[in-house]
Amino acid sequence: MDISKLSAVQLRDLLQKIPGELKRRESEEKAKVLEETRAFAKSRGYSLDELVNKELKAPRSRGVVPVKYRHPEDASLTWTGRGRKPKWVESWLTGGGKMEALAT
């Protein structure tokens, strides 16, 4: 396709159609590859689910980390003790406060 002969209107129209067409083609290609993979696994005596192992795909739930430190004057300011110290902890320590006073 020689796009140098297209008008500006035709180029803009083409530009708007390209993302949808790409998405459609990628979807078709993925479906084709998946079917080919299933057929290959079947030819070897396996199902795709057996090979992929669904347990590995399941997202792990992470528990809520309990609060270890709480500001004595403003209970809404909390910290789990993980990661960088929040600014309110830094200012508490700079002001002469002790971490033990913040422990819950």
C-alpha cells in the first residue's frame, strides 16, 4: 500500500482504524497460538492445564500487616515498621521522642 498518495483525511481515517485492527489481529493470533499449543500438548498425551499447572497461576493473598507504631496524639498516624520511616516518625525522633513511645 502506497500511503504517499492518500489525502490527509484518508490518512487520519486510516490512523483511527489501525488500533482496532491491531487489537483484532493480535487477538486472533493469540487464539491461534493457544489452539496450536493445545494440539501439541494433546499429541504428546497431555492437556494444557496439566502442563501449565493452575496452582502456580492462582494469585497469593497477602495478609494485612499489623500496625506496630502509632502517634500518641493523633491515632490516625500509624506505621507497620516496614519500609521507610514516615515523616511523622522522623519528626517525632528529631524532637527527642523515642520509638518505644510509639509502639502499640
